[in-house]
Amino acid sequence: MADTPTPTKADRRIEQMPILYNLLVDREAFVQVNGDKMLMVEHIDFPDMRPFINKAWEKIYFKDCCFFGISSFLRIQNCIFENCLFMAQFQAQVMDNVVFLRCRFEGESYLLTGMSSVKNDELTAKALVFKECAFIGSTSDRNRRGAISPRGDVYYEACRAKWFDVAGMGKVVYKNCAFEESDMICGEADENDPIFAEMIVDGCTLTQTLRIGANLRSLIFKNNTFDYVSLAADILGDAQLSDLRGGFLNIRLDQAQTVTLKNCVLEGYEPPEDYDGSFQCTLGDKSHVDHLIVENIKCREDKTHDEDFIGNCLHGKVTNVSLKDAHLPVASFMLAAETATLEKVFTKTFYFSKTKIDHLTIHEVVVSENIIFNDAKIGSANFDQLRCHPGVRPLMVGSSNVEAVKTASGALSFEIKAAGKK
């Protein structure tokens, strides 16, 4: 990234250039002088943005400029900002076809579109692009962070951020970005008139703790590496998480049609200390999730042996769930589901805790140390391919309707208790 311009000289200030100043405050004068051509503005400081309140900037190329005052434009359209510095609020009622190239946003700077009078369903940003930009806050305090939050479509490519909120409210794409301790909270969670964003995160590196979510129409989260990601959202459509390598993945959803987690290697992340294992997927008790699919997932060897340890957990309410090709040192099934399928699951300890499943299908599930049924209620199941290593002792807790039995060969198996049997 090129060196960011630093304001040092008075002759850089826009007020010292009356002809250019007049073109930027008077749209009619701009058209009369410049016609339909792009105006080039280079090496200019804008310490006071008040003269430009409710003005329109169109077809202007800003390069190596600095913006320090709080702005409130009527419209910014067909403009380019290259290698510019922003240190305050930069806002417009509408931004349309605006590119920020190698720009830097510092401290508590903001970029916003729309005003308070804009209805939630009205998007005010179109074709907004940030490429190779840096969003650098001055503190980890979330109440004092800067934010990029246009009300509409936005594309981030090869950007980096630290202690910053980087978001959008329409179609929001993050491609090959590097974010550290920053949040991507898209959409608008307004009870009366929410906005649902379409979110794509592809090929990004996310370090330390990072939050994703809010109100989403759909989510694609793929080819990313991360330390700790917390996804908390309402999703109208599907959530697809695939080809991931990271530490801890914490998913909390109240609604979605299909949630898919595929091709993941999760190795654990020490902080925060109140989480065990490498991932948790929690669906609200009143959630509306049709399908939960977890496939080809491998988690680290857990080192915690506390009695309250629940490991890698699927928890909540879902219509159909499938867990396939999974290597989980500790697996916890804490679900209410109509159907559940377990196929090629390899684990040391398997918890069925407060599980309520109408029909359970098992294909090649191997447990090497412990299997625990705690208040588990299962309508029907085939336990023939639930294979427990010699020495595995089942633990039955509470009022589960599953009981352990010995097969003719002496192997451990399970069956559903007959009605009325204690």
C-alpha cells in the first residue's frame, strides 16, 4: 500500500484553492466548466467539510487527499478515492458506483449512507467497492471503534482491519481480506422493519476473536482461516460454511433453512475459557431450522477432562440432522429432531444429553472410551452399527429410554426400552 498522505502544509487546504473549491460546492459550475469529464483532485486536505453539506459529488477522482471534518453529502456518484485518508464521519444520503482504492480509515472514523429519515427497507449504497484499504482503530473497546456500514451493496477485496466494524446491509462480499479482532455484523436487526443482508466471506484470514452475523438473507463462509469466530444470526435462507481451517467456531442461529458445515479442520483456541472443544452449533429452542448437515469435520484432541466438559456440541431444535465423516474426540448430541443420521463418526466419548429424536439412523459409529445417555428419548433406532471398543462402559443418567445390552458375542449394544419398562 502506498504511503498515506499526511497533512502538513497550509497550501494543501481546499479553502486555499478558490477555483477548485467553487467546483466542489456548486454542481452547476462543475458541469459548466468540466462537462461530462472526470475531474482530478490531487494532494488536497479537507479539514472542514461543512461547506459541502447536502452537496453532490459526481465524476471526481480524488488522489492522495485527506478528509478530517464530519461530512454529510446529498450524493456521491461515479467517484474514485485513491490513497486517501479518512479520520472522521464520511456520510452521504446515497453512494452509487464509488470506489475506494488503497485508502485508510483511522481511529473512530465512519463511512455511512442514508440518514435517520431513511426507511429500513431502502438501500442507499450501490456498487460500493473497497480494494486494498486499511481500517485501523485506536482501541479494542467496541464502544470506540470506527465503522464502515453502508446501507446497501458493498464489496471488500484484499482489505485489512484491526479494531474496526466492517459491514453492509445489501449484498456484502469479503474476498481475500485480513481482519484482526474486528466484526462483520451485516443487516439491520430492527424488530419492526429489519434488513436482511446477503453475506459472502471467501478466502479471508481472521485473527483473534471476530463476530459475524445479525440479520442475513443467506451466508456463504468458505476457504477461510481463523482463530475464533462467533456467528450469531437470523438467516432467512441457507448458511453454508465449508473448507475452513481454524480454532474455535461458535454458531448460534435462531432460524435458517439449511445449515451446512463441511470440510473443516478445527484445532481449538484457548480464549475464551468458557468454551470447550473446537466447535459448538446452537439452534434456539424456538428455532426454525429445516436441515443441519455436518460433514467431513476433524477436531483437535481435547485436553480437558472436567466432568462438565461437553466437547464439540450440536445443540437445540432442528427438523433433520446429519453428522457424517466426523472425527470428534468428544461429541455431544443435545438436539430435538425428527430424524438424525450418524455415519462414519469416530469419537472417544459420545454424549446423548437431553436428546429427543423421533428416528435415529446409525452407520459405522465408533466409540472408544465412553458413551453416555442422559435423559435421552429416542423413538426408534438401529444400533447394530454403533460399535464400542472393549472396555467402554455405558453410563445411563436420568430417565433415558435407551438401555445397554450384551450381544451373543459379548459385545456392547443398545436398544429402545419397551413401553412401561423401567
